[in-house]
Amino acid sequence: MRIFSLSPIVLVIGLAAMSMNTSGAMIALSLIGFAAIILIVLLAATVVITAEVERLDARAIE
């Protein structure tokens, strides 16, 4: 859950860079995109791990 608290910081840094100049805007967009990719990967990993744990629990109960 720590990534969720970091994403607003990344957005703020991106907006600050964007207000400076156009190359700052490119940096900001890449930061935001990078943060989004990390979030998607973490969510996917969480879903896979949760499904795996539930499957193992079901096997242990049997």
C-alpha cells in the first residue's frame, strides 16, 4: 500500500516540472506513466498472489 501514498508525490513532482518548461512536461508525463505502470504491475501481482493463497488454503482444508 506504500505505492498508493507515493503516487500523489509523483504527480506533484510532475506538475512542478511541467510548470517550468516543455521538457519538464515530458519528464512529468514519463514519471506519471512510470507510476501508473508500477501500480498496474503491483495490482496484478496482488491479485495473482491472493488467488494462489486461496487455492493453497482450499487444498489445505481438503
